Amino acid sequence: MTDQPTLVRDRTHSLNDVRAIIPETCYRRSAGRATLALIQALVLWVLPVVALAFTDRWWALLVLWPLAGLGVAGLFVLGHDASHGALLDSRKVNRLVAQVCMAPSAHVEAAWDLGHNRIHHGYTTRQGFDFVWHPLTVDEFRHLGTLGRLRHRLEWSWMGSGAYFLRTVWWDKMWRYNAPGKRRNAIIRDKSVLTVAMALAVAGLAVIGAFTGGWLTAIWLPIKLFVVPFLLFVHIIGWTVYVHHVAPDIRWWSRKEWTQFHGQMDSTTILKVPAVVNRLWFYNIFVHVPHHVDARIPFHQLPKAAEAIKAAYPDTVRASRLSWREYLRTARTCKLYDFEVGTWLPYSAARVAN
């Protein structure tokens, strides 16, 4: 790696070739920038949550709930970076930061490390491996029952990203799943600690609610402060992952055709979002190609790494402005997948001709 990116002329489509053109400076972490980002994320979560505790006016809830959901997302993004070991130099401190930052989103860090860091990043868009927004084939959809098809139509609709993430990623691959082998104990331990912490928080709010407003307030307070922001966060993060890896021109790969280069370069994106939104809550997570090329790159160095990769691979890197119109087009187009041809299909492809 060098400080000045150079064009790779004789490429073998190896991910190591891509990493080789990333400037060494892109790997420099900054404890100061990380600390400021963590303080900012904490403040942007705490402020709307505290404000929610003091109001039940409907118009205030409609403003504060999305802000609280975004606050949870901001903490989660930094926790995600820490879980990759990209936020700070110390491995132990990174893991502690990841556990704390993921607590408001009820994510088990040890299970996330396995499902996201190892499987999603290790086998991005590979058939049968990457469970994050994995598409069904026509035959798989046909074999679903009526409820299964209805659920698929909901989860793959323009408004279904939260439902998919909640069921497939958060529940099936994290809370419900206990890995065999050496990871099992760490996952169970993290689940136990997080469960106790969440139970104490809910119980504390319920007690406060009972003393200040009776049993209805005891039920309402945890829902208002934690459950609704969590559900909004789930929708935000599910949608974020969706737009990173699903689009009419993003290919998923059969087991035989898949390579690390295909998964991390051909099947990820760089999306430009409004600067204020990126700065306050998303910390360059939409600059997704360099993050998949090498997850060790800290969030504040991703744009620089992206420029180096785009300069060397201009015909490969997919970069565009995030567009609501394009998102709706994607949601209409991308329903099922033909892994042999490498193309997205509509539901009509699953209809059986009479």
C-alpha cells in the first residue's frame, strides 16, 4: 500500500489487488475523532429519549420518535465499526464500545460478529451463504405456503425492510441462534448480559411509570421510550442494508461463480446521501464499497479510500446519489432471482402457466 493511489493495469480480479491501491493513511484510526463521534451519537440518542419522557402530545411524539430511532441507528453504526475493530486501536476497547453502542438496538455483539462480520462480509451476495436480503428463486417461492408468500411480498415491498431485518437478521440469526463450538459461550454470555440490562431498564421505567401515572403509564413508558424507537431503528437499518446490496443492476452470485471480488466490488454500492444526515447519524456507512473491500478502514477514512478504489476500478465501482424514485423502482423490480442467468425477476415469473 502507498500514500498515492496507482492504477492497476493487469488486474486478476483479486480483492488483494484492490486493497493494494488503498493509501496507507486510510487505515489510520483517530481516538479523538472516534470519541467525538461517540459523544455526538450518545447525545443525539439521549436528547429525544429524555424529551419523550416528558411529553405525550401526539405532534411531539411524531417528531421525537424518528429522532430517537435515528439516534439508536447512529450508535449502532459506530458500534458496528467497533465490532469490526475499525473504530479504535484496542481490540478489547472496540468490543466494549460495540457492546455498549449496540445495547439500545438490542443487538448481541458476539452474535452480530459471527453473522455480520464473518458470514455477511465473508460471503457477500453468495447464494446460500449471505442471509442479508438473500433472494428466493422462482422454485423456492413456488414452494412457499400462502402465509410464506404473503410474508415475502410484505418483506420485499418498499415498506417491508424493517420486517425482513427484524425476522431474518435480528431474530433468526442473532437472538434465536446459538453457534456451535467456541463461539457458543461468548454468544450466550452476551445474550445473558444484554437481557439482564434490558430487563432492568424496562423494570425501572415501569416502576417510575407506576408511581407517576399508574399501571397504564407503567406499560406505556417503556413502549414510548424503547420499543417504538427500536422498531423505527429496525426499519432504518433494514432499509440501509437493502439499498447497499439490492438493485436491478446488483448481481447475486451462484456458489460456483462467486468470488470475493464479485461480492465486495460488483455487489456493493457507494450512495451519496444528504451531508447533514450522513454527518449526524450515518458516519459514511453509505460509502459501502471500501467498507466491504476492507472492514478495518475507520469511518472517517472511507471517502478517501473510495476515491482511490474508484480511480483504479472506474468500470466496476457503482456510485450514485440515493434516490427515492430509484428505490421504488428497485422494490418493484427485485422480487425473485435467477442465479443461473444472474438477473432479478418479478413475481409474475413464478406463475404456473395453465
